[in-house]
Amino acid sequence: MPVVVVANPKGGVGKSTIATNIAGFFASRGHGVMLGDADRQQSSRLWLRLRPPEARAISSWEMGEGRIAKPPKGTTHVVLDTPAGMQGRLLQEALRFADKVVVPLQASIFDIYATRAFLDELALLRKAGRMQVGIVGMRVDARTIAADKLQEFVEGLGLPVLGLLRPTQNYVHLAARGLTLWDVAPGKVERDLEQWQGIARWLEA
């Protein structure tokens, strides 16, 4: 049972956006998906309450108080959304369960260096064969110098950039309805689905 943890110690980078859309992607493939939320803000759990009954099912993974419990039997794919500043025992528990860790990262010098120590730690765990780690550039125009700098920085750590997601209101509008890119007609979100192709391949590998 693959467990994908979405993590970044910095807030406001788009963790819940990535987590909900990964869950939506797995659900679109017919998997039994659970979405957990270790964040006090409970953004992912709120999103699940907004999800319409006719949409593909995504279950809630209940978090214990201050700890992460194993997901119940019958689940085939798990996605865990984590809070800003996550550290210590809770972070170690999340990483212990993780098969893959996705780190959403904005292409600003402040975001990059605020995340540096965390990425260094993940790079070591990846080298030790503990898990796979991938970076997703958030609100990035691939044609900009900022995108080039982000790619250069991450490659220096030996971590792959899975994709660069453009700044668009599509994610905002879909989240407000409990939906993902895979819940609407592909023609409405064609550019965004194209940007997810590399991420999707990595998730399924």
C-alpha cells in the first residue's frame, strides 16, 4: 500500500493543493484512497466535506491526537497532508510510513532557503533507500529565471523536480467545490493536466 506524504516545514506553499490533487489522481485510477490531514487547520478534511457525493470516493484517514495511526485495511493508496513547522516525533512518524515524499516548493530565494535543511534531511533518507522524494515547483512559470534557479538548486541536492505548476485560479475554484483536476472535463484544465504528467508518472512508478 503506497503512502505519499506531502511535506514542507514552510507554510503557504500549497501542500493541501498538492495532497488533494494527488488523492484525486489516485481515485481517478480506481484506487481505494484515503486522505489524511495532520495539520491543525484541517484544510484537507474541510475539502473532503465539500466533495460532492457523485465524485469518486476519497475517504478520510483519521489522525490520532499527536500521532499517526496506520490506515485501516481495505485502503490501497494513502495521501497525508502535513502542517507547516512539522518536526520531531510527528515528522518522524510520517516519514516512517512514507513510501514517497512530495515537497511543494515555490521558486523564491526565501522559500528555497527556508526549506534547505529539510531537503538536506530528505536527500539523506533517499540515499539510504528509505523512501523516494520529489519536488513540485508551485506557482512557477517554467519560462522564467526563477524556474531555472529552482531547478538548479534542487538538482544540487540530488532530488528530482517532478513538475512545475503554473499560477492559476483553477486550483482555487476546484478546491472550493471539493474537486480536483481529474473530476472535471479534461478540456477545462488541459494545461494543468499536462503539467501533472511527470508527477503522475512518478506516483505510479
